[in-house]
Amino acid sequence: MKIAFIGIGKLGFPCAVALAMKGHDVYCYDNDSRLIEGYERGEVTPFEPGLPEQYNSCRSRMHFCGSIDDAIASSDHIFVAVPTPHAPMHDGSFPYDGVGRNFDNSIIRDCLVEVGRAIGKHAKDGRFRTILVISTTTPGTMVDDLGPATVKAVGLPIGSGWTMVYNPFFIGQSTVVQDFLNPEFVLLGVPQNEDGKVADGGRGEAIARDLYGTLHSQPICPMTWTEAECVKLCYNTYLGLKVLFANSVMELCHRMPGANCDVVNATLKLAKDRLVSTKYMDGGMADGGPCHGRDQMAMSYVAQKLGLSFNIFDAINHGRDAQTSWLADLIAEHRRNRPVVLLGMAFKQGTNQTQGSPAMLLANILTQRGIEPTLHDPVIKPYTEMPTEPAVYFISTRWPEYRGFKFKKGDTVIDPWRMIRQVPSGVELIHVGVGSPTRPATVGKIDPAVATEAKPAKRIRAAS
């Protein structure tokens, strides 16, 4: 198939590569000419394990265009993957100010208008073109804004030589290709007329089914534009709710002598019939990344606009901040005037993305309190100069490299992931979610030459 991909950054490029790997010709455009020039030289900008090799295997089917018009002239299907951003202060890296905000739709609107004009320009070439919008939008945006703007730009009604499907993905940074080719399901929001009938006679759904049939055999879920917008954002915010709950279990157990959050959460995971999935059910840092924090803010905006009886999306964002502030409390409690080092800046291991990172949220909260942490990350900032004196080290991203980090006598290590299993003698190891915050949960007391596993704190019973 001939496929255009408009927007080839950290999401678009890996998906374009995946399509090319499956034998499709992909015509790529991005308004960042330096990005395209780099791809043409064989440079892979998005950080994803295996992506450079995957790109090299299908470069002959990747075509880079100088304009949107050029990409659309060569294509039948047009994926649009451009940002719908919030301002940097509202991406989840800073505390939530309690104000729900819609996404900035100006970039996607301008892009769709340009795409629409190109479709109208080439309408007589006999091709039926399908726009597949990937960008995240709040419920009602396609119907009230982006759909009408695109129809006006094309100059023809939906169904007359073209159609538009809302087709957001459910993927994670660092595993984009894998997730795109192996999704849980494919979401298709199809256009409706004012009378509630499918505006394109079902052609957009049929075309999308054919396209995705070349990639995998996962379920296809057709629905209205607005329903699809609801699914996308409710999916992401529900993950935030799961993380919030798992971290509540972690704090509960940390405050209770004799309780270990890994034991509690592991048992809850056995209830697969009622609690659904085991993923996102381990205590650690808050949820993060380019989507989750800002999606919760956008859904809070929708809840306020509609007057929902309880704004759970607002509660998730406030809870995210509160739990991260509690981790900052633990750092301050154990600091004792020592330097503070955050090990990890990325929002999760396997990526170089810091947008919406809970590690950066923690860093900003500490900074607001007058504690300037040193930041290290094995991918983003690997050459950070570490303190020579004893310091407090907090494992803020679950990078496996930190399991072998060289801590020194007098250091305190605070580990919300409970991934550090051994430390040298004289190093205090605190597993967040185990025991009580008034005592170290686990303390390494081992010979410096021979490391052994850290042991849980003693259980103390209150007098009856």
C-alpha cells in the first residue's frame, strides 16, 4: 500500500518504520527539515532499542517528501501524528495547579487543513484517500473542530473521494514498533452524519481493516469519533489511577511495621477476573511520560466543562503530586544536610524522554523546597559528577544499571522500586514500601568486600 506519514518524530517515525517493515511504501513528511535530513543520512533520532537496525532493513521503502502535498500525491492512506501539546509547565514535570486545560489543537488543526487542501487538489486523480488521525484529542474535538475544518479545506463532503478516521494508538515509548504491530486492539473512530449514520458509508472502516490486516490479526473496534476520543483518554487516565492505587499501597505498607507492598500487590494481581490486569500494579514512582499527566489534565478540563458529579481525573493529578511530595519528604527526612542525587531522569527505563517524567517532578518539588538535587541518567546524563562526600541517592528511574551502582560508606539509598538488593557495609538502604518510615526498611550491614542481600527491618509489635 502507499501510505503517507505526516509527523515523524518519536511516535511517527517508529510507526512509519513498522509499516515499511511490513512491505508498505511510506511517504514521510515533517516540518522539521533537519529531522528529515538526518533520516536521509541514516541517523535515527528517536531512542528505541533496535530501531536503527529496523530502519536500515527497510530504508528502500521509506521516502522523504519536501511537502505535505508531495506525500499525499503519492498515497492512499494518510496517518497524521503531530503534537497536541500543553505548555511545558503543564506536561506533568511540575506540580499540578488544579486547573484543567484542553490540549492546544492549533498544530493538528493547521496540519489537517493543509492535508485537506492537498486532498482537494488531487481529488481528480481517482484515488480514495483516508486520513487516519493519531494525535490525542479530547472528546468532541473531532466533531466540533477538526472534522469541520478538514471538510472545509478539502471542499468536498466526507465520502466523496476521501474520509477521516480517528485512530489513536496505545503504545509506550521505547517499544513503539512492538506495540504498534502487536496491539491489544485497534481503535477506529468513524465519521457520523447529523442523523447518526456513518458518513462515508463504512468505507473508512473497511479500508482501515484492510490496512491493519496486513500488520496483525488483533481486534478492530469501530465506533464514533467521540467514543474513540473517550476510549483513548479514559484508557490513559485509568492507567494513572492504577499507578496511584499501587503507590498508595506502597505508602500504606511503608508506614506499617511488618508489611511489604510487593507481597500485598502480588496477591492483588492474582484477582485477574475482577481487577483485570497485573500491569501498573507495583509501587514505585508516579505515572509519567508525554501522555499520562497531561491527559489527566485534559480530561479534568472535560469533566469541569460537562459538570461531572465527581472529577476523578482531577483527583488523579492531585494524588500524583501528593505521592511524589511524600517521596520528597522521605528524602528530606534522611538527608541530614548531605547532597541529594536522583538516579534517573527519564520517565521510564529504555527511553530518553523526560517529558512528564515523575523523576523530573520530584526534582522540581525538591528544588521548590530549596534542595538542589544532582541529576544522573545512564542515557540522558551519564557523565554527571557525583559527590565525593556521603550523599542521599534516590532511584528515580528503574534503570537496571543502578543495580551495580558504586555506593560508598556513609551513603543512604532510597529505592521506591525495591530493585537494589545489596550494598556495601556502611551504606543505608531504604526500600520504600517495606516497614515504617521511622526506621530504615532494609539496611545493608555487610563486609565491603563481599556484598550480600539486604535484610528487612525487624518487626516490632505494639504493647497490648
